[in-house]
Amino acid sequence: MLGNHGRGLASAIFTAPAKLLAKAGVTPNMVTVAGTVINMALAIGLLARGYLALGGILIGVTAFADSLDGVLARLTNQTSEFGAFLDSSLDRLADGAIFGSLLYWAISGMAPGGIRTSTIIAAICALVGAGAVPYVRARGEALGV
């Protein structure tokens, strides 16, 4: 998620926790799956119910910790194409849960009116964008663009 520029920062922050996880026998893919499950549970449990501030903060912390799996993979020499594929695929599912939960909240929890309509439109656009961006990137890379 952070790209090449953010890897140094992520490495500095997450190396110590990654070493602890490595000693405990936790694999990078375990971290990836656990992070996605936590993110989705927070989205569905908090955002969809209207706890936007708390949900946003906790999801932000979880999303920031999304770099932990990559640091752990590099630290334990367990980097793989499958791991990268799993990480990016599950990131899209978490994005869908977040934007879908916000859409649900807007539909079910907001009073009818212009702000609700704008929020619903923005959530739909976010859902479409979250799905389209990785497709466009993959298609562009496949075509050499």
C-alpha cells in the first residue's frame, strides 16, 4: 500500500513487532488474513451502525498496520507472488466492506435529503473506484502502459 517510498518508514515502525511475530511462528499470510478480517469486522460492526469516528480511527490504525505483513515477509524471507496477490486481493475486499458499510449507513441511517443523496452517490463512486483502480493498473501493466 505504501509503495517504495513508504517502505523505509514502515520497516522502521514494524520491524520490532514483525520480529516478535516471526519468533511466534506467525506467517505473513496469517497477518494479511487477520488484518482483513479485523478491518471488515470493524467496518460492518461500527461504520454500518453509524459509529463513524470510532470506526474511522480503528480502521485507520488497522490499515496503517497493513504494512506489517510485508515487513514480516521480507524479514523472514517469505516474500512470494502469492503473498502479494493475497494481500492486494484482500485489501480490495476490505475496501469493499468499508465503502459498502458506509453506503449502508447512508441508506439506513441518514435522513432523506440532499446530503444523504450525495453521500450515497459518493459511496457508490468509491466502491466502483476501489474495484476499478487495481484492474486498470493490472491491465496497464499487462499492456506495458
